[in-house]
Amino acid sequence: MSILIVVDNPRDWPLDLPGVGVVPARAYLTDPVYGEGHSAKVFNLCRSYRYQSLGYYVSLLAEARGHKPLPRVSTMEDLQSQNLVRLLTEDLDALVQKSLAPIKSDTFELSIYFGRNVAIRYDALSHRLFSLLQAPLLRAHFERHRDHWSLRSVRAIAASDIPPPHHDFVVEAATAYFMGRRRRTHKRPVPRFDLSILHDPDNPESPSNARALQKFEKAAEDVGLAVEFIGRADLARLPEFDALFIRDTTFVNHYTYRFSRRATAEGLVVIDDPESILKCNNKVYLAELLNHHNIPAPRTLMVHHDNVGQIVSSLGLPCVLKQPDSSFSLGVTRLDSEQELLARVDALLQKSELIVAQEWLPTEFDWRVGILDRRPLFVCKYFMAAGHWQIVKREPGRAGYQEGSVEAVAVAEAPQEVVKIALKAANLIGDGLYGVDVKQVGSRCYVIEVNDNPNVDAGNEDGVLKDALYREIMGSFVRRIEARKRVNA
């Protein structure tokens, strides 16, 4: 993918960046060579982004051509409204106060070059503002009133506005920015598309361990995807990419869902898509879905305030209660006595109008069937944690947890009924990446739940396919991106 810097006049960009083309705005708009099918990232450094100016049309046509402009037209519109700018940046107050505290004057201008500032102490603030307002060159104006700093305005600046003493630094910042998106060796194919992997390194229960993330990155590059790991501060950067792969635990009221929604709205290929997150994260929905389609599941009662007394007579004791948004064994409780049951039901019904109660089916392990593109991808046995009835054991009031062992099984060697019932359940959700949990009691199989965002850990789920598992998932992204581009061509 080529990199183009578009300016009103090449003399406005007196800096030399290896491997980067500098193009006059009129040439980009009118020369047929720039309208042809090659991929490009377009950094629009025109003097003006006002409506229907040269700079406006550069980004507008870049989007129409399938290029990746920075800034996008939507960002230009955002920058026209300083009230909107302040709204977008209101969560930065603590960082602003910390970063600007040493300043003696009551006004301050911050120049942001590709997310950086010449003074390293302002780098964190510069990066956050750049993440929210994606323009290559920005200038933010701050004012202090009664010892409190406020952002008054942010505007995009042209290349000609860069002070000469800053030129060398801008070359360094721009080079680091460009090269940071092209991590590859000469032996790998030139990336055709850009994949972002959303990951929280501080999450102790991440759905992929560090070694698995490295394998995903290598597999992606092997199939022609340039990979960048992003975090919760990078929401505004999603338009830079062709696809989003979420490798953090998903919830509906959570930043992962906002990323999924935003990426889908921007036209990216997304796993997990927002509809899958919504459906899989609600156990009430899943229970109703399985029942409606006659998919075997443990005996289930949808509990509300008027039928609490039916739980024991319908399911017996012990039984299992699930809060609607439970996941990873959290919010799932086994109750052995009616007194415990009623107390737990009362607590859960204060938070949700409906909860799920199920019969308890004790087994040595649960089957997990990984499914992608409506096909079985991997099968594992998840054994119960030692001395516990679930695969994950948590001690009340104590940090950390214990997990049972995991044994990978070849899809062809797994019980046919386990794979069949898992596939049927997952296909009711969509064509994404799912992990279906199945209990096998004698010759009968029961679907426990369908999980979006299933674990793919090095040493566990990849026990049979090894590196081919990661290539298969990354290959799905390539196929999906190609299909979407054909539809939009």
C-alpha cells in the first residue's frame, strides 16, 4: 500500500521522507493515475479543509476511491465545530491538568505532529488528541482560569505552518508513524489490507494469551494483512483499517461493544460483530433461542417475580442460576438449598426483570466447539477445575482464579453429535467466530451456551491445528475484506 502526502503545492512540504510520495492536490484530483485501483494511504496536508475547498475534495475523493485519507471528511466537519471538539475531548480533563500543570502563563498552544509533540512531556496528551481528532497536523489552544486548564479550540494546520525549527522533528514523527504501520520483513508478501487487533494487556483473562497474539500477527502478515494492536484510546482511528479483530473480553455496556459498533458503521470487517455480542452476552436471549429452535439444552426456566416458587419443583436442587450477562463463569451460581436459592434470585431480580435457572448436569468436562464461517474449526475438552463444578474456580474475596486443564481433539475424532448440535446453535447467531459449550451425558448432548469472542490460546485450542488455526482465522478476514470490496466496487 503506497503512502501519499497531498499538499496544495509540493513546495509546502520541504521535508524528505523516504518511500513517501508528495503529490499536488490538483494532480491527485484530476490525474487518472490516482483514480486507478491501487491501494493508498492519503495524508491530506492542504492549507484549507473548508467545505468544497481543494483539501475537502482530496479527502472526499480519496474515500470514494477506496483510499484511506487522513483526515476524513467527517473529521473535517468535526473540526469546524469547536463545541463538538470540546465534547469529544471532555474525558481528557485529568490528563490536561496533569500535563499543563507546570506552565506559568494562562494560555498555551500545543502543536501535534502525527500524534507527537517536540516536548516529550506532552506526548501523552498529543497522542490522545490525535486519536480523537485524526488529522496529521493539529494545533490545540488551552486557557487557564482559576487554576483549571480548558481546551478552547483545536484546528488542523497546513505543512506550511510548521515552524522551521520543528522540521527535523516532524520528519522523525512522520517516519515513525508511517513505519509503525508497515512492520514486516522483505520475505513476507506486501500487505494488501490493514487489520487492527483490539487488546487490553492489563486484562488477566484475555481471550488470547501473549503467545497466541504473536501467532495471530505472524499468520496475518503471512496472508497479506498488516497488523496493528490497538487499545481503548484508539476508537477514532478505526477508519484507518480494513478490519477489526476483538481480542478482549466483550460486554454490551463496554468499550469493546462501542468499538464493534463504530467499526461496523465505518464498513470494516468485524469479529466480533455487534449483533453477535448482543446475542451471545444475554443468557435470556440464548435460552429462548435454543428453545424456539428445539435445540437440546438443560431443563430451563425463565424466572421472573411471579414464578420464583416454580424453580425447585421444575428443576430440583441443586440448580444453576445465571444472570443475563454472565460470562466466563462469572454470574453463574449453583444453589444447593432453597434458602440460598431464594436469596440469590431476589438479588438478581433487583437488577434484571428476567434471569435464567437451569437444572444442574454434573460432568467431568464440557465440550467446546470453535466455529468460524459456519464451519467447525477446533474442538476441545474443558475439564472442571480441581474440586469445583465449573471449569473456572474463583474464591470469594480473593484475586485470581484456577482453571481446569484443556485437551484439544481433532474435529473428525470428536463425537459427531457434539459437533452437529454446536454447529446448529452457532448458525442461529451468525457467521462469526463462536465457541459453543456442550455437555454430554451418556448418549445425549445439551448446548450450555454460545460464546462470541471464544478463547484461542497458544497451548490449548491450537493443540491439533497448531499454526494453521491462526492462519485459518486470518484467512477468513482476507476473504471477507475481498468480498466486501467486490460488493462496493
